[in-house]
Amino acid sequence: MKQPLLFIGFLFTVFLTSCIAHKDIVYYQNKETAANDTLQNLITKQQPYRVQINDILNIRVKALDQNNVAIFNPTGDTNLNATSAERAYFDGFTVDLHGNIRIPTLGELNVLGYTTEEIQNMIEKRLLQEQFKETANIFVTVKLAGLRFTASGEIGSPGTRTLFQERVNIYEAIANVGEIPITGDKKDVLIIRQYPQGQQIHHLDLTDIKVMESPYYYIQPNDIIYVKPLRQKTWGTGTTGKETFSTIVSVLGFITTTILLIDRL
């Protein structure tokens, strides 16, 4: 009598541990306060992004006489069949391994660690000092040529994406690469971020609403997003109760058939 009970208990344990819990797959869970609290109270303090090696900058110079600044602006000769990301690459200014970009007539300018606003001011100051007068009304804009990131692991469509937005949060980034399937670990998503001193790994729990307060909530250029698979996927017993039950029934059927065949030999 004890053996069947132990066997049933074992199957019940497997059934419970094999299923993926509802709380492991739901975003924006309020784990500390009442469920009807609003999101407006969650304010993320984001530091301005500072330019890193391999970033691509989009620089435009305008003046009262646009012909005088034509050398600084793309001519539009890039292949018309090129994608937006490809045009940004060919028309933009890539930050080299020394943190420099090369600007026509101005030469090399070190931009490593500066914000785009600071770079705007640097270029405008150089132009006014070396080539133009105040009456030329020089106007400089500097932007990142798209926010490029890579997603890998247990995710809908792994690969590299470029989004032409100023800010992209982790949920938006994931939505653009096909979402995290039920077998992905949403509680420990890794952000591998580039810094002047090297790369660092940061952890985000996407099931907790407090992730919106994290300094890593907004992704940065060249970030790598990695989603780990849950253990249930490697066990192969199924991700839902129905799948797990079907797997267990199939295994039991196989074991029973094998025993009966052996007894007949």
C-alpha cells in the first residue's frame, strides 16, 4: 500500500515543480503595496547618456546661409535602398577607439564621456572661434544615430535592433525583439552594459513594478539583453499543468507497457 502512495506522491511533486507559476510570468506586479496603487508615483531618475567607443553620432550644422555649412552635412548620396540604420552608419560620425570623431575642417574632436548636449556646445564653440562670426547664427544639433542593442537567450526573436528614439525602456526593447516566452526567466534579466573601464552585468526583475525605479530601466546604446531559460524548460515536462500532466501520463503508459512486455517474455 505504501509503494503506490509514495509513487503518487512523487508524481504529484513532479507535477507541481514542473509547472511555471503565474507569478513568474506576469509583468508589473506590485509586490509591496496594494494592488490598486497607480504607476504615477514611480519616477525613474535617469542620468544623461555619455558617449562611448563605437557610438555613431548624427551631427547637423545650420546657418543663415546654408551653403556655408554644407560641408558638415550629408549630401544624400547614400544608396537609396539602404536601411535607416545603414544610412545612419554611413552618414554619421563613429567614435573611434581613442574616443575621437573626425569633423570636416575641424579635424579630430574627443567626445568620449560627454553628453550630446556637451558635444553640441563644443562644436559650436569651435566653429565660432575658427570659422564663423556670431552673425552667422550657427546652430548645431548632435544626436545618437539610433539606439542599437542586442537581445539573446530565451526571447522571441534574438538579434540586434536599432530604434530611432531618445529613450527606450527595457519593456519596449523586449517588445521589439518578440517578447519573452513562458520559458524565459523574467525575474532575472541580464543587462550587459559597456563602460569606459569595461563591461558590467546588471540584473532586472521584470515581474516587479519597482524595476521602473532602477537606474538600468532605460537601456543604453550597445546594451546586451540576455534572458535565461527557466529550469522547467530543461526538464522537458511541460510549461503548463496540462502539458506536464500529458507528459506524465505518456511516461506512465510507456513504463506500464514495458513492464507488461517483460512479464510476457
